[in-house]
Amino acid sequence: AFSKPLKDKVNPWGPLIVMGILVRAGASVQRDSPHQVFNVTWRITNLMTGQTANATSLLGTMTDTFPKLYFDLCDLVGDNWDDPESSIGHGCRSPGGRKRTRTFDFYVCPGHTVPTGCGGPREGYCGKWGCETTGQAYWKPSSSWDLISLKRGNTPRGQGPCYDSSVVSSSVQGATPGGRCNPLVLEFTDAGRKASWDAPKAWGLRLYRSTGTDPVTLFSLTRQVLNVGPRVPIGPNPVITDQLPPSRPVQIMLPRPPHPPPTGAASMVPGALPPSQQPGTGDRLLNLVEGAYQALNLTSPDKTQECWLCLVSGPPYYEGVAVLGTYSNHTSAPANCSVTSQHKLTLSEVTGQGLCVGAVPKTHQALCNTTQKTSDGSYYLASPAGTIWACSTGLTPCLSTTVLNLTTDYCVLVELWPKVTYHSPDYVYGQFEKKTKYKREPVSLTLALLLGGLTMGGIAAGVGTGTTALVATRQIEQLQAAIHTDLGALEKSVSALEKSLTSLSEVVLQ
């Protein structure tokens, strides 16, 4: 049995390779929806040689992208641990050395928070006993506050004396690529999942030997996050340049109704398709009104014989209708959970009763017809076609159960409608004629009141069969495309204003 070595075993001039965890998130993500999905890559690298020991990429939220990371000790240290003191020592240069390295314990000390007396990189942050927080050793080092745990992985039975399969004959049993036979497994602790990874963090690993100096290695683990935050513009303020007047009206091809139009009604004439360029503010607003009319005309043609549809000019610009629906369950993030489909804008007006998930407060339980509890595990709940999850943190097409279980976030399944009001012609004419007395409408009808529940009875459930069903589905989808385009433009405007305010504050400070 080994005896725990004394402090004087630490040699500040021993062989050295440094270990650190570096996080590059590109930009702050605190303001984004916690359900937003990113492409996260963890990369383990030998800082002395620059060689990569592991690179693991996965799609997920910033809450549940903490996978187990597998790598080999000799991939990390290379030949730097070859023992010059004895021909029967440890090392990674020869099969025998790699095999003997498997018999040694190791311990790990953190460098991101270094207690007094634990030293620096030369000592692997293990300047005295008691600094170690994890590892594979007989005294079972552990910690309640460190961010990772590092243990040996399982070595396949009959692996042999760590022969390199690219060098020896194929008849040699137990050979592995590169002679790897010292597998390690890095896991994130609960503290690590909750920690802020916005600064480099370091750990030191030392091989425990009964005699001599314990060699040191340090390695880096880099987290790379793609598609985080808005791109910083160079040039004119996009909020100003986006304020374009409506372009020349273009007749959009509309399918003819299944029945002849009533006498005096204008017939829809097919025309050219709208240009594919990014619409300005005027075009986006007109697209919303046109989409609202087309959806209303196909579902309630009696209401569109003569009417006025008005887009509300002040917030809230959108309202939600809570609905019941069947979501799909995925173990990995589906395609519609991409960053472009996420919205950090919240919804201030929701009516009706529908499906709720998460910890719904008492103030909002009136919106819930059914409240579902999420079970343990990491998976994604994708909303049905034509709907979206309205959460306390923003709009999202899919939810992460990890986020719901770790936070107080809650979500309601809703249909999203632009704030378009419906008016009779007498009411509008009376407004323009400035009549002192006119019959006021008892209720201001909105598109949500007229069409609420349509998508769950139409797109998601199927509006029927044949040409009429296909036409209705296409019109609703066209309106939803206009909605998402407008939401994206609103978010870009908000982000640009945030950048402008940040730049202005920096100028004031300078």
C-alpha cells in the first residue's frame, strides 16, 4: 500500500505542462432566452504542444451542454512523463511505460481558486497536501465546491501491454490506436454547471508515486459557443437605415376561392412574386396586414366584404392565444430549435387557457387549462406547427427540460397574432368625418379574437383535405412567416439600440 508522501516531494523544477479551462463564449448570453440552442464545442488541449486530446461538439442550451469528456492521459502529456530515473518507471513513449502508468494514482488541484500555500503552475497548484479536490487515489480526494471531477475510465479487458495498433502486427491482441490505454473521464459537478465560465480556469494534475517527485501536467479545456449575440455593425445605425417606405406594391399570387366571388367583389389576379430582398419597415408592416386579411378572408369571407384592418402602432405589437396541443419530445435539439428561431422578446398579452409547463406562479395559473410537470432528464419539447412557447424569458419553439428543472421559468403554448384590429366601415368613416356622435363599437375586435385557435384546428390538426385545406394552410403559413420576419427585425432594432447606448456610454466615460 502506498503511503501519502510528504510536502517535500514537491519539486518546483519538475517536468511541467499546465492545465486550465478557458471559456470563449464570444459574447454575453445572459440576455438571451435560456432555452436558446447553441452549437457548443469543448476542446481539451495540451498547452505545451498545442495538440488536441478531445473535441466534443453538441447542440443544446447553455444550461445542459456539459457532457462527459473522454480522453487519454498520454494524449495529454505526450512523452514528457518518461522517467529518466529508472528503466521500469512510468511514461508514454513505450508500451511498457504506458502500461505501468496505468498502475499509478493521480490527484488534481484547482488553479482558478488557489488556497494559501498551494503554489502555482510549477507545482500544479498542489504545493501542499489538502489542495487536491479530485482524482483517482487511495485517499479519494474530493470537494464540494470545485467545478470538475476527473477519474480514470474503464480499460477494456484483454487490452494488452498498450501496443500501438499502427506499429505492431494486426495479430497482436489488445493493441489500440496510438497505444492509448490510460483513459480519463472529465465530468462537470453541480457547481461547475452553475459557475460563470467567462474567465480562464486552471487545474493541475500530478501522478502519485511512492518515491521520487510527482510529475506535473496542466491542460486547457476550451468552450467555444457559436452564434451567440448579435453581430456588431460598422457603419450607419441599422435602426435608422431600416426605416424604408413601402416599396412599389406587388400583386401576390393568390389561389382562387372554391366558389365564385359575389357580384361586385374584386377578383384576385395572379401577379409576380415579391422580391427576395430584405423588406424594410413599410413592407414588413404591410405584409402583416395583408397576411391578416388573407387568413381572415379564407376562414370568414363574410367578414371581409367591407371592413378595415388596422395595425396597432403602439406596444404591445403582438398578442398570444393560449391553446392546447401535443408537443413532440426529443432527446437532442431538433432543427427548429436553431438560434434564428429563438426570440428574446416576451409577450405581454395572452388570453385564453392552454397547456402550461414549468413552475407557473399563481398570478398566471388562469392561463392554464392543463399544467404538465417535467420529469428528470435532459430533453427538448418542440411546439406543434403554428404555435410557439411563450415563456417568462422569451418566445421559443422548443423548451429545454434542464432549464425548466433548474430555474423558475414557465411557459404557455400559444398562437402568436399581430395586434390587428377589425372595424366596420361606419366606425372608420365616422372617425374621418369627425362626427361628434357616432355609434361606438362595444368591443374592439382583434385578429386574435377572430382567428384564435385556428392553427391548432387547422395547421397542427389538419384543416381538412383537398384544395381548400391546402389554400388555408398556405395562407396561415404566409402570415406566420411575416410575423417571424417582423419579430426578427424588432430584435435587431433592440440590439442595435443597445449597442448604440453602450457606445455612447463608452464615449461619455472616455
